[in-house]
Amino acid sequence: MNQIKHFINGEFVIGSTSKFFDKRSPVNNKVIAQVAEASQADVDTAVRAAHAALHGARLWLLRQGKRAEEARMISLTNNLCKK
């Protein structure tokens, strides 16, 4: 049986309750997977990890933008020196 875990902070983890519930097919009502239950603590952990990842992505994008701006300025300076 396929067990579906939570994906939190880059890892697949079982919830803190260590319990799973059955996921049934809407076609024939057969169990197609077991899904990890999430407690409030699991949700809080996932939200904190998502916020941290978003903050890290914003910083990365900001750095990339600064690098692009620096490259543009160097290019402009080189063009001016060639004239």
C-alpha cells in the first residue's frame, strides 16, 4: 500500500501522531493509499518551513537582481571606456 507522507522542509515525514488514514478511489471506493494525519503542530511546522523557504527565495532573487544590475553597470562602463 502506498503511504503518502508530509513534505516539510525538504523532507518526507510522518506526522507527529504517526497515524495514517485511508484514501479511497471515488470510482470504486477501494483504498488506493494511506495518507499521514497532521496535527496542529505538524501544520505549524510546515507553515514555518514554508515561510522560511519563501524568505530565502526572496533573498536569492534579490541577490540575483543585484548581480544583474552589477553586470549591467560593468557593461555600461566598458562601453563608455571603448569610446
